[in-house]
Amino acid sequence: MNRIVRIFKESCRVMGGNRLQVFIMMLGVAVGVTSLTMMICVSKGAYEQVMDTVNKQGPNLLQVRPGTDKQTGLSSGSREVVSLVEEDVDAILQHIGNIRAVSPVKDRKEIEVKYGAKFTLSRIFGVKPVWAQIRDFGPSKGEFISDEDVSFATRVCLVGQTVKKNLFGDTDPIGQTIQIKNVPFTVKGELQGKGISSAGRDRDDRIVIPITTYFRRLFRDVYLTQIVITIADISKMDETVEDVRALLRERHTIAPEEPDDFAMRTPQDLIDLASEASISLVNLLTGIAGFSLLVAGIVIMNIMLASISARRNEIGIRRAVGAKRSDILIQVMMECFLISIMGGMFGTILGYGGSIALSSLKVAASKVTPLAVAASIVSCSIISLVFGLYPARKASNQSPVDALRA
Amino acid sequence: MIKVKNIEKTYRKGSVSTPVLRCVNLAINRGEYVAIMGTSGTGKSTLMNILGCLDKPTSGMFEFDGVDVSKLDDDTLSTLRNKKFGFVFQVFFLLERTTALDNVLLPLIYADKYPTDAIQRAKKALARVGLEDRTKYLANELSGGQQQRVAIARALINDPDVILADEPTGNLDSDSTSEVLEIFNRLHKEGRTIVVVTHDREVAVQAHRILELRDGKLFENDARAKLEN
């Protein structure tokens, strides 16, 4: 039997005899690794959700919003930032070549909606029929709004799955009449279920109506919250973005030295933003996880030092019967390593459990990834090496006669 | 086999130095049974620690089988202890919460080669000290006499050249003392070299050669005569 294997068995035997100490040290590591695992799963989950959104939207979506990134556009009395109007949409369609589809979007949240005695607050979207293709948000049942609906500003709507559940339960909503701000609307269809957005918003809690109906029948307003555009040739995305920018600047009579009163976002911007957010999240959580692992390491080092002190006789006996300094060093390091790895495994399981719980409770998106196992093995090995070395050296440096005299 | 020339040992604590051994000379041949006597604090244990390569003298020369031990490095000393010496201490020094068998096996863990028949050897060693029925007992479940016999079995497992015993009966009742001394006599008859450090006359008279440490110096000729008077 190899000497290292014999020492490994001794480490296991000694740990078996000091179960409480081992458990406390393991717990310290487990807490650190749990946070590390959850951090990795949550940041991975958040990033994948954004990528999923981008993939669903397609790589050729261009979004134009009023205001700059710092929100310095005009204000329409409320806090809402305004600058985009329906005429901008028409102009884009007329003057920009590389465009497949374009739709104005106006939305407002927490609008009261009633069906009989039932009541809910929902987000109302005013759009054109082409919006359904641009956002891949067509009807799952019934029909989407038509060009005629837009031309005549008819009072028709499509309800999202959450609205359907809140107002109709199991009843078929198509053909029913609901009251949006006390204005009657006929339900023309149900929207596809989309779930929770990467921003944590319920995408099914919405009602879609024709944009003209929104402005003429519900709210006296002209300003849009968004213009969504599908680019025809994605390789010319940058040029098209610049063309749209130039056109809107000209239409909004913005002087050359002034900033845009609108902001444009391409899928790449969204990916960049998600990466940035993901990096910030990773930095923050790595800090927290790193700190807890540092604490775990200090716990291990302190308990090991106390244990070494209490085990001086044992070390003396081993040295007397022939253990070399390196044998003692290896034994103590092995004990630290085993404790760290066992704590790490326990922590990884807890972390995975926690991540799955966060996902199922819809607190945060998280993705169970094998990366977390690798990260916990690496961090546990580092903990055991860094924080085990000092107690191990202290143990091995004792002379046999001093250790026996203790 | 053991040759000690002008060994001195002085303990230093800050600016205070305490000489414990002064110019000790000693030669022990293979197969001898030697007792080193002396009152408390005369340096008996210090001398035994030096003879067992657990400690180094401040000055002087210690030869074991013709090798100058004072020139050996720490690892070689560990190997020497493992192969050549078997230790028996007053307080037994067994590993707690560890079975008698595992305690006896301990020196083999640090041997260069782990024998394939290690368990059989350990059981045999325990049988030699009359503990064949106590192999699975934890050290703390055994009586003082039994613990010391486990320690003797541990000292024997590597078939050492010398058994070094430091007050081996100091913590034992008279029955256990007799058992331990009986084992030493048997081992001596088998040809093993035994060095016992003791202040107990009953233990010392078992040896064939008695030395006495007084004020850090070793005296031989009059020790047995003194005991017999």
C-alpha cells in the first residue's frame, strides 16, 4: 500500500473521530459554496434569458424610444418622455430603404379593465397589425387586429393569457365585451403566452388594441412610447441605424451640436447590456461569495490551529514512531482538503437546490450549470491549500520531543 | 551498538541556561538489558530522548551502529526511529478513539514498505503481550496495564533493534508492573536490546546492567551494589 494512501486513510480515521469539528468546518465551506453556486446559476440564468429574448425577437429588430439614454427628451406634463409621433413611422417607411416592417407602439400600464363584475389592472398596447410579426406576438386563438381596425379605430382588442385568466377564467373570451377605462371593446383574440421577460415583467399581462383606437378612443395623446422596425438586410444594420437617426434628427429639427431626443437599440445593444449587467452581477456576487469563502477559510484555519494544538501528543506519537515532517504536513493538508471538498459538495447541492427554488418561485431566473461544480472544486481546493498550509506547517514543524512533552 | 561520547544537553530559556546532562559517556552492546536510574529531574528522560533520536544533544557525539547520528537530517532520523527503535512511555501515548490493532499498526504506516501481512503481524504482536482478545477495543476502553502492553506491542511491530522504555511502570499497579517486566525479560531472552529509564528499584534490578544519573553525570560501577545493599 502506497505511503500517501496510508496517510490518506489516517486522515479519514482522524476525521471520523472528530466529527463535530469536521462538521463545523464543513458547514463554513458549505455556506460559501452555496452562495458561489447560486451566484453562478443566477447570473447564467439571467444572461440566458436575455439571449433567449434576443433570439426570439430575431437579430434584425431595431427599437427606437423617445428620450436619450439619460431621458432628456421633452416632457408632456407627466414624467413620460416624448418625442416620437406616428408621422415619424410613416417617414421611416417612406424614406429608409432597408426596412421590412415598422410599427408604432404606445403603451400605458395599470389601466383599469372590467368584464362584468371582474376587474383587473393591465398594460394596454396600441399597435399596428404588423407589430405581431415584428415582435412574434400573434394570436393563439382568434384573429389579430386588421388594417381596417386601424383605419376605422374600431374598439377591438386581443387579451394576453394573464388577463384572460384574471377576467374570464375558463370561459372563452372571444366575442366577449370588456371595458377598458369604461370604453367597451370586443375581444377578437387571445395572445400567445410569453411568460416573464428578462426584466421580470409578466409579458402576458397585456391587452393589444389598434394604435388609432388608443389615441382617439382612450387617451388624447400623440406621442409614442416606441417604434419597432424589422431590418431587411441585417448586414446593413449599422447604416440603417444611421439613416433612421439622420431622418429623425431632421424631422425633430435637432441642431448638430445637440444630442438625439430618441434612443435606438439593436439586438447587439441588448446583448451588450446583458453582458454588462451580467458582469456587474457576477462582480457583486463574486465579492459576496469570495467573502464568505474567505470567512470559511478563516474558520477552517482557526479550528485546525486549535485542533493541532489539542493533538500535539498525537503528532508527537506519530513523529516518535517514524512519521517525517512531510507525512504530518500531508496528513493535515489532506484533512483540510477533504473537509473543504465535502463542504463544497454539500454547498453545491444546497446551491443547486436554492437556484431551482429561486427559479420555481420566479424570484430570479437561474440555470443549473456544471460550471458551478467546477468553480466549487477549484475554490475549495484553493481554500484548503491557502488556509490549511499554515496549520499543517505548524503541526509538522514541531519537534517530536516537544510534541510529546505537551 | 550505541556509543555516546561526552554528551552535554543544556536547555535555554531566554538568558537562563539549565545544564541537564554533563559529559555523559555510555556504550551499550547488542542484546544488553540496561537500566538507567536516577531521581526526578536528573536528566533520565532527556538521555533516553537522545538515545531514541527524539532529541539532539547540545554537544558531544552519539553513534548508532557506527553512524554519527548527530549529523543526520530530520527525515533520516525519522526513518531510523521507525526501523531501529521501539518506544514505551510512562503515559503509554496511544492514539485515543483508536483500536488497539490500529495503534499497533501505526509504525507500519510510516515504514518504507507496508508489509502485506501487516494485520497478522499486529495481531501477533498483541498476542505476544497477551491481548489477542482486545484487538478491536479502543485505547480508552483498556486498563492502564493493557494500554502499556498495547504500547509494547506497537514498539515490537517493526522488529526494532532497541526497545527504549521511559518509566514504563510509572503509572501501573503492581500486577501490571509484574506483567510488563515479565514481557521485558522475555524480550531480552529473545536477544533484544532493552534500555529502561526508571527510578523504581524493582524495575531496575531486572536489568543486567544498572547505570545511575546524578547531577547530569552517569555512574555505573557502584549502582548495582547500592541497590543490592
